[in-house]
Amino acid sequence: MKPTAIIALSALVLACHIGPRASDIEVSHEPGGARTRITARSGTVFDGELLAVADTGLLVLWSRQVSYMPYAQASTLTTPMITLSVATGPPSPADRDRLRLLSRFPQGLTPDIEARLLAALHQRAVVVLAP
């Protein structure tokens, strides 16, 4: 193959777009976590920002309060890119990892960062959402 043909073919391949772009991902436009809708088993709906993901539940900023929703109290979790049913059990480790990538603190919330966040919001402790 001629060198000019190889260069032209390479340029064409590099010009093609494969996969999502940062502009397509809502959370990439803002410094916080993904907007999250949690529907509790009772039917109550909580809309907030996904702060962190734990093995037993989600930490969310809801109504200007750092709040924790155990998976056992939730039926569905909806973010701009993921919708999960947790009515029959917690999300799989793979689904928790996907959620973690959309959260404000994907590495988790250390006790120090949690204390600072609570202090900034004039809270003494995390509110447990258990409707």
C-alpha cells in the first residue's frame, strides 16, 4: 500500500467517533454527582445529588441535607445514565461500580470529608432516609 493511502486511511479512522463523548454525559458538565431519583418501597420519591455509593446504600444530598438511603428501603434508583431496580436486593457489584462513577465522591467519603461536608451544611449527623 502506498504511504499516502496509509496516511489518508489513518486520518479517516482517527476522524471516526466511537463511544460516548464527554458532552453526552450529564455529570461531566458540573462538578457534583449525578442527579438521582430514589423511589422508596413506600412510594415516596427522593430527588437529590448522588454523593457516594456504599455496599448497603447510597449517600445523597437531598433537601440540602446529607442523607443515607439503605438499599433495603428503596425500590428503584434512577440517574441520567442508569436505572436499577433494587426491590429484590442490592445492586450487583458491577452496578454499584457504575453508580460510583456518577457520584461526587467516586473514591468514597472518608470520615474527614464527611465531617467537613456535614459542618458546611450545619448538620451534626447523616440523616437516614427510612420512609
